[in-house]
Amino acid sequence: MDKISVGDTGVTAFAPATIGNISCGFDLLGMAVNEPGDYVKVNLNYDRKINIIRIDGDNGKLPLDVDKNTAGIVVKSLKKHLQKGRGLDIILKKDLPICSGMGSSAASAVAALVAANQIYGNKLTKEELIPFALQAEAKVSGSVHGDNALPCLLGGIILITNYKPKLTYVSIPAPKKVWVTLVHPDFEISTAMARGLIPETLEMKKVIRQNACIAGFVAGCYSNNLELIKDGLKDYIAEPKRSKLIKSFPQMKMAVEKIGGFNLGISGSGPSVFSFTADKNVATKVGRTIQKFFYQNKISCQIYISRINKEGAKVVKADGVNVM
């Protein structure tokens, strides 16, 4: 990518994909994976404004308007907070598909935040950047959900313990032996539409089951007990409704668990799906099994195999060096 700005300094940051809910933790649990992710490059300019110069990889779907794009929203807000004079030109490279259930809007915001914070002197810690990321997500989606933005920024597994009166969270230890298979089929599910499928009230039996699952999952992560983790990866709230949007999901789930996958869950609002395994070879086999079902339904897909990403967003190049 050629340098566009007249600025004398450039910084590029990467923000990874995330898996929201992790089956048992609707709106409360999220984790980062190694790939895919978004890249954002920022260059200092002399017009004192925040500009989105170009977006690559979105097929023209995302707005260049700074006030309507999560990357622009966060950088504009950060500039105001830090009382900086010089503006920034933003170049966004979308490797994360939109409406994929992999935290696409969060990744754009977080990568932009980390890059802008670095170019402005690295004044804030990652924890201090959280409110800016949440603000952007809320403005675009209409509500605050931290299960993508926090793990994207901080890495690892994040448990949201409260949203009001203020957001509180806990970083959960990533189990050492777990491999993650993440598969993205080439179709979109609107987050708003997927949320609309969730019932406003639940039977007490389902609430108790769900509470037991999230408690067991968290306990399994702290003790590195894979059986507890496996038993906890169940969803009695969202999956029964949202799985109907993904063709052959029940058959796919049975096949994955039969070959050694801990589960088959829906990543965020979908349509991406994920599974935990204890072995990389099994994780690869799980990916191919999922792919087979999508192909049978004439749907292409991408497979990603990785450990849990413990680092989160990071600066990958600075001082005007191009990497895109």
C-alpha cells in the first residue's frame, strides 16, 4: 500500500477476530483468536481533521464518513480526549468479513484506537482505551456489548461481570491444551436480526442449566480441566433459535462432536461457527468436517485453526514503515 498522507509518521496496528458468547456466556464471555483480523494504518496530517482515506476488503460496504465508521468514531474521540492538534488519515484493511459473528466492527475500532494512541505518544493503557471502543460499538449497533471489544483489545478470554452502573470484567486464564477451529461461511447474518430471535423471558430450568454451564466453563479454565470446559460449552439461550439460520447445523454439530470436537457453537450472532479441541490434528479434521457440510449446501467457507490469542491488538509497524 502506497503512502498517501503528507504526514511524516505512520503507525499500523492489528486487531484480531473474536468469538462472542462462547456458547455458554451470552453477552458475557468473549475470546480472541490469532486470525483473521483487521489492520489500520494512521498517518499524521496537517489539516487537524480525522479522515478515512480508504477502506480495502469491504467491497464498498463500509462508510468513509468518520462519524459512521467505528474506526473513525474512536480516533476522533481519542483525539479530542488527548487534546491533540494534528489530525490523522486512516487507512482500513478489512480482513474480517462484515456481519460474520467474528467481531468485525470491534476489530476496526480497536485497531484504529491502538494505532492512534501510539502515534499520539502512547498516552493511554489498553485498559484506558476500553471506553472508546465501547462507545463506537454502541453508536453503530445501538447498544453496548463488550464480549467482542474487550478480548479484541486485551486478548485472551474475558468475562463481563457487570455493565451498569459501570463495566467490570475479569480476564480468565486460557486453557493450555485447547485449539480453536473457527469457520466462516460466505453469507451474512445481521446482528440486529439475530438478537431479535432471542426470547425476552426464559424458563427457570434453562436459566439454571445456563448458569451451571458458564460456572463450569470458568472453573475449567482456571483449573485447566478440559472435561469441565467441554461440559460447559452449551447454549440454552441463543443457539436453539439462531441455529435455524445455519443450514444443517444439528447434523454438523453431531459430526463435529463425534470426531473429537468439544462442541459446535455459533460465534457471536453467526454465521461463523467454532469448536474447541485438545489436539491440532483433530482441530483441522473438525474444520474440514464443517466445510463439507457447508459445501453440501453450496456455501463456500474459510477455516482458521489457532490457539487462543493472549495478546490482543498490537502495533505491527511504526515510524512510517508500510506493511500493507
